[in-house]
Amino acid sequence: EAPLVWKVKAPTYSNLLSWRPMFEDQEIADIPIIAASIDPCICCMDRFHIVEGSREKVVAKEELLRLSWEKTRKISAQRGLRLPESGGKA
């Protein structure tokens, strides 16, 4: 027999909550050391779930990047700024 579902949860999500008290009253130079102290798995954080009622959606890295580009364009347009031509493609 084998499991039907196997979910691996990296400890990064649980350990992120410890950052807040660790960052309080610290120097900017301490940020990298504090961040590394929980051994974060950054590649585990390239997506997230959105749950609204019974609807659930997974947003992956590509969509996050696209949404970031769209928001940057929108804010730039509102402020009358011109973005460089080599900016994000959507």
C-alpha cells in the first residue's frame, strides 16, 4: 500500500513567525544573519494558495511576477512616470 497524498511542509512557513521578535530593536546589519538563522527555503515560497469560501486557487511564481509588472505599470501610469522599454512583459 502507498499513500494517496503526500504533503511535504518545509519548516520555513512555521519558522517565519519567529522573525518578528528577533528583528525588534536590531541593527540593519543584523538582518541577513537573523534571516539565515531559520535556514529559510526560499524556493518553497514561490507560490501561495488563495482560499475564499469554498474556492481555492494556487498562484505560482510566473503569475506573481506578471501581477507585479501589472501593478508597477498601473502605479507608474497614475504618477505619470515612464517605464524603461526593457521592463516586464505580460
